[in-house]
Amino acid sequence: MTRIVVCGAAGRMGKTLVALVAEGEATALAGAVEASGNPTLGKDAGEVAGTGRLGVPISDDFAALATADAVALDFTNAAAALEHLRTAVAMQSPIVIGSTGFTVQQQAEVDRLAPQTRCVIAPNMSVGIAVLQRLAREAALALGAEFDAEIVEIHHRMKIDAPSGTALALAKTVAEATQRALATDAVYGREGVVGQRRQREIGVMALRGGDVVGDHTVIFAGMGERIELTHRAQSRECLARGAIRAALWLAQQPVGRYGMADVLGWKSS
């Protein structure tokens, strides 16, 4: 039985995670965490999630719950996730991070800290997205820079960062496969008289509206033909199930930083 601590337990993803962890045969809810001042503090995590009483109160003290035999699942925000990672390293507690939106400085600290404990980090925990990323890499390697690469994503109107971390990860995958760099070759949206498309451009477009969970499409446009690879998340459950799969896998691993490719048995690129 793998013990799970859900960080961000009162959020939309957190509630889904609490429910799935509670009903799982291989998982047990060991703790639930929210930010200081959250109105759900002290309430039962199961009742907040709508699954019935579980006997696990929501706490703002992650350090008290971060143990070597409990895997944390973090779907909070960049600042909170970084603080949870710091605590996980200090306590040598395993952690799965699905939070995105890190600044350059925050990302540098994440990169430094993550290898110091057992850690899975991915901008999207969906198993389907991991497969999409692998397919995008293979397509980019086969097609080369002669095919124009464009990435389009759409999320719900409440999402605060753009483009999505998943779209950026897909763009990075295409860039590395075709020996390009996002710093110089990525184009984020277009407006006005922008001129002819540069050969090395990788377009990344973010759409926002309604309650869309998250769709991502990688387009390879050539002369006379076009390939489109699309993943559509129909509910947050796919992300939650992928995160739990990562937690079950991580519990058996040595110290190190991992991605979803490792969870699925592929070597991380």
C-alpha cells in the first residue's frame, strides 16, 4: 500500500486526487495539504472532495506529513510547489510535481533540488500526453526542419499561465529533435504584418475559454501535406490517474529526478 499526501487538496485537481487515492486498492490517503488561511483547513479531506469522511483533516503543515514512506502529489502553484520541494528534499520524502508556471529563477532552483530526493516532475501527468510527446519527437526526427512545426493549445478561462507548460514541453521536444532552440526560434502568437514565416520558427499558440480541460495539437505542415497529432483531455481524471501511477512507481525508485517517460519505462530525453 502506497501512502499518498495530496498538496492542493481543496483545488479542482486536489479533490479528484483525494477521491481516486481513497478508492484505490494500492493507495491510502496519508495527508492533505492546503495553503495557510484556506477556509477548508481542519475539514475532512474526503468531505471536501465529496467522497465522504476519510478521517484525514486538511492541514497547512506539509513538513509534518513529508516522510520517507509517503509520496506527495503537488498540484498547487509554482511558489508553493517549490516550497514543498524544498521540504521534501530536507525530509528525504518522495514528491510528484505537476505544478507549472515557474519563473526562470524558480526553475533553476527546481532543477538544482529535484535530483536530491525521489522526484517526478512533468508539466502534464497524463499518460496520453507522454505518448504524444514521444510521437512528436519521432515525427520531428523523421520530418526534419523542412516541415513547419506549430503547437496549439486551449485551456479553460481560469488558467493563469500561457502558453501551457505542456505546450512548452512539446515545443522543446520538437526543437531538440530538429536542433533548434526555443530561446531564438519560438514564436508565441502572431499579430500584424509579421512577414514570411522563418524556416526555423516553432509557433506556440495559446487559446483560453470556457471549461476546456486541455487540448494540445502538434502540427507538422509540409508542402502538399500536413500531420496533426492531438491529445484531448476529457476530464482532469486522466491527469490524476497519471500522477497516481507516477507515485506508485516513484515509491520503488532510488533518489533521482524522473519524468513521465521514466514512469512508462522509456528513457527520458
